Amino acid sequence: MPIPFLASDDDTTPFPDVSCALIEPNGLLMAGGSLAPARLVRAYRRGVFPWFEDGEPILWWSPDPRCVIWPEAIKVSRSLGKTIRSGRFEITENLAFREVMQQCGAPRAGSTGTWVTTGMIDAYCRLNALGIARSVEVWEGDTLAGGLYGVSLGRVFVGESMFSRASDASKVALVHLARGGRYRLIDCQLETPHLRSMGAVTIERSRYTELLDGFTDRADERCLTLLDPRTATGDGRLRAS
């Protein structure tokens, strides 16, 4: 069954139900539209995220199963615990959001491209300015050694990407996020051996969307404003009442 393909300026057509996502490729739900804040917030609130490379249309995904980490079940190896206790790294939040994204999009060994494009960086920096996208930075002296970024929806953190320029730096960022007490669920989207080693598990997409409904703070005015077309423009600015 073909997926919907929206015009690049279409910010109003709703996402299909995630149960309509393709089995192969796993989770592909829709193409096109834009990365305007309102569109992105609607996507994440429904369990959907964008993932594409330069030269491709925006592709929207909701894979089944979903990879998640329960914060209380984060696995910290003996060596990682020693690194955390050593004080080698300093951890900050939202201090260098754009730089974290740029590092996540930097070329990596064995990779021919990146989905953290300039357009993605600009779009998520707009979400960061609205308080919806967040980053964790890990510093070794004055050097950004690692970090991660993602979208914060109530008690759910949807992780988008992480990077390391020093051993264990991205793991330190993830442990900091899990132990911070703010989140009930960390969504890792797609399973990897690295995430499994830190306690990630997979759950059915239907269960994930149930948890998203339960853990999303409906009192978050920034998200509600963006989700309500009566009070927000496509770029996330408030309409005059």
C-alpha cells in the first residue's frame, strides 16, 4: 500500500495512524511535509519521527517494535561506573545544543552520509529555543567530548542521536539522562548492540504509544500551543488573539 506524500509546504494534513506504517521498510509512514515545530511536535506526540538523508524527501517513521530504556534499569558496567566517579568529565544540559547536533552529524567511520542535515539542525534548534528539544553535553576540560540530544515530551525523552570523541563519553551522557529523575521512559527508537548493552529492550509499538499517552505532560503549554492550530502558526510563533 502506498504511503501519503505531502507537498513541502503542507503543515496541516494529519499523520496517518501509526498502525498504517509499512512492514517493509519497517515503520515508514509518510513522506513530505516540513520540519516546522508544530509538525515535529505532532509527530513525536503520535510516536513518529523524521529520518532521511540529503536529497531525499522528509521520511516519517514509526517502527514496530520500539527500542526503549527504562531509566531505573540502565546498565552501568564496572568500568563505566569508575569513569563516572572519577570526575574526569563535566556534564551540562542545553549549553551547546547546536554543537552537539553538528557533532552527531559529523562523518563517522564506515558511513557514507548523515541524516543530521543542516535543515534538521536548524529545525531542532528551533525546538530547543522553545524548550522542547534538549541536549546533554559531556566535557573533558574545555573540549566537548560527547553528548546526546532529543525531544522532551513530559516524562518521555525521545533520543535522536549521540556521539563520542572520548571513550565512554556518550554513555556518561545517557546515564546522566537516566539518573536525572525527570523521565519515566527513554525512547531509543531503533535497537543497536550498544543500546542493548546499556539495558535497552524492545516493546510493541502499540504499547509504546500507550506509554506515550500516559507519560506525556498535557500541561506542557509549549507543546499544547504547537499542537493547537488555533493558537500557533506553522513556524511555532503564537498567533495574535
